Amino acid sequence: MLRSKRHYAVIVLILVALVLFFGGCGKKKEVSEERVYSGEVYPENGLPKDKKVTISAIYPVAGCGKEYFEYAVETFQEKFKNVKINVRYIEEGVTTYNQIIQAMIQSGNDDDMYDWIYISYDVSLMQQEKLESQDELWERTLYDRPDTKVKDVIMSDKSSVFAYFGHMWAAPTNYKIYGLYYNKKWFKDLGLSEQPKDWYEFLSLCKKIKAKGVYPMVMAGKYASSYFDYGWGTIPYAVDGSDKYSEDEYNYRPDLYISKPHVTMLKRLEEFVAKGYLHPGTASFDHTQSQMEFVQGKAAMITNGTWVANEMKNVVPDDFEWGFMVFPGNDPNKKQVILTQTGMSGFIWKNRPELNKKWVKEFNLWLLNLDIQQKYAQSGGVPTRKDFKLGEEQTKTISPSVVEALKAIRRRGIALVDNKPRVEVITNSEFAKFGKVKGDGYIALITGGKSAEQVAKDINKQYMKGLEADKRK
């Protein structure tokens, strides 16, 4: 009887040991999660040299391609020999990428999620603490400039980087600049003004362009809420002449979209269309179609971002010369405005191995190195570092649409506005509809379906629904 009990005890102990052994062999435990490392560490970050780590990453191939990212991965792995980054490139672009990420989130399986996520469009993931905050990167020194902190060299200010729930959820690896692009050579050949000072000079320019048998402007109507805002969206800030519109927007003040600055923008768009200055295909064009009309000379200007030259590099005529125009929606003697945005990439899924997450943060910091920023600029992206020099050598190799935009933001008398940060983040089903209502309103306006006042009321109505839904929580 005693022997039987002893045998039973031994068997139980063996089973327990097996469970503990195999239970620690799942995907989450592939990498040690020790916080203090006994072996040799890298002096730059204190992470171990003797622990092999494999980081999984997902990256959508879009306007800026993937060459710069491949370079970043390659150089990072050369520096840190024990770290391997496996990247899944989504060649189909951002839409397919987002579908993949959403499907993975809905599956609820943390083990299958990527360590490095290019971007997250779902703000609720931050609110629900599904993502890892990276606040400490703001105070870190750069790999290629150990005497300089991230916060001291980034073009974006802290309010933009920490815009969502007061945290830094990814690295400010890029900067977005929006405005009007045009063919410098064509403008010069015809003696046209390349930098009209205000709205009325702009209308005069467009009249001359139309007289040449060319539509003054084209835009991507299929994505109206974005591509229209790249240019026309500057007007409320420009005509206001103060910070009031920005402050009202930042604080979610009521009736923002029936305010005078916003209605003025819609009325000026309405006037522009009435004069026949907008390409009639705009309402149905996607970004590629609108850009093709532009580079083929059927439209003189296009609202776009700095990636445009890289996207069109294989179809632009040999004699084409990229130019950037600050959208001249301002009144006389008022400052012109350029819309900008902090580009954040490298989100981290919170429930991933601790050491993996630490190395992802190091890779995000690595993406801020000037050589990688240079590669990014060559692909049509805007470097996020203030110390990025725009010298002769740089301008020879980086995308011309980036060069022109960087020159523009460095001019005196130009106001830069990042219109994304808010005092808080409001997410509800009514606000989720806002972008579509706004885009539909723009299309209704340019096709003659609604007046500027009607569109303003529709947009504002949806905005107020979003505010009311938030109050009911």
C-alpha cells in the first residue's frame, strides 16, 4: 500500500514537471522575458547580445515603396547580430494591409499578432490598452547623434506626437506636407505666376490657365475627404487670421463646421467650380487617374502629398519639372498656411514577449537615423528630423516633390498647421461616419447637387451627432 502511494506520488510529480516544461514552450515564450541580463549587453541600449530574437513585422507597400524600409532592416540586423526581423510586405497596399490587421485583431489570438505593426487606424486599441505605449523614446538619444534627444530634433511638437490619450504609441518616423503641385517648366514657359500671394491672385492665375485650354486643377474625388483637404483644407486657418479656428477644432467646440472660416472655404470651392476651373472628371477620379491627368498636362495643378513624384516617376514626361505651391486660400496680407501631419509608424501589440517589444522600440529609434531618413526622402517621404540638410547632394538624390515641399515650409511668413491633435479622442459610431459625410458633401458641391451652405450644414450636423453621442456615454 505504501509502495503504491509512493508510485502515485512519483507519477504526479513527473506529470507536473512535463506540464511545466511543455507549457513554457509556446510562441510567447520563445524569447526570454528577463528584465536583468547576466551576459554581455549592448552599451547603447542595455539589451543582451547573447539572446537571439526574431521580430515579426508587417509593412504595406504604398506611395513610398519599401526600399528604405528594407535598408533600415538590413542595417539594423548588421548592427545587432542577434536580432532578426522577418517582414511580411503587403504588395497590394494599405487597404489590404488594414483588412489583414483587422482580421487578426478580431481573431483574438495574441500569439499570431505581429511584433512591429506599421500603423493602426483603430484608436480604440489604444484606449483598450491593446497597444504598448512608447513614451520613453521621446527622451532617448539618437543612435547616430548620441548627444541629441529625439524630442530636440523632431519637426513635430509633443502635442502632435502624444496626441492620442497623452501617449506616444509609435515613432514619429516621417512628416507629411500637403499642398498644390504643378509643372514648373510649363508655368515658366507661359510666364505664369508660380506663387500667388492670396486667393484673388490665385483666381487671376486660374483664369489665365483656363484661357490656355487647360483645367487649372484636378483632385482625387474618390477620396475627397483626404485629397480635397490637402489644399482647400488650409483655407479656414488662413482666413481666420488667428488661432481661434484651430483652438475650436482642438477643443471640439460646437458648430465648428458652420463657422465663418469653414463656410468661407466651401464658398470659395463653389466659386472655383462655377468659374470652370476644376477638371470635370474630379468627382470620379481616384488618385492614380487624377495624377495621370495632371502629368499629361490636362490639368495645371493637383492637391497632393509629397509622395506624388515617387508614385509617378515612371510616367512623368522628360521635360516635367516638379513645383510646390502653398495653397493660396488666404485673404490679402494674411499668412499662407500649409497643412502638415506627424507620421507615426511601428506600433507594438502589448501582449507580445517583453524582449521582442524592447527590440521593436530600438528598431523604431533606428528608423530616425539620418541615412534612413535620406533613403525615405528618396522614396517620396519627408524626413522628420530638423537637422536634415537640404544641400546640393541631397537634392540630387531625393524625390523632387519632397525637395519642393521642404523648401516651402522653410520660407518666411508661412504658417504650419497640424490639424490632427485634439484635447481628447472621441470615438463613436457617429464620428465614424464623419469622414464619409464630409467627402460626400464635397462631391455634392462640385457636381452642383448642393450649395456651400447646405454642405456646411450636413457636415456640421454629423459632427454634432458625434459630440452628442459622446455626451450620452
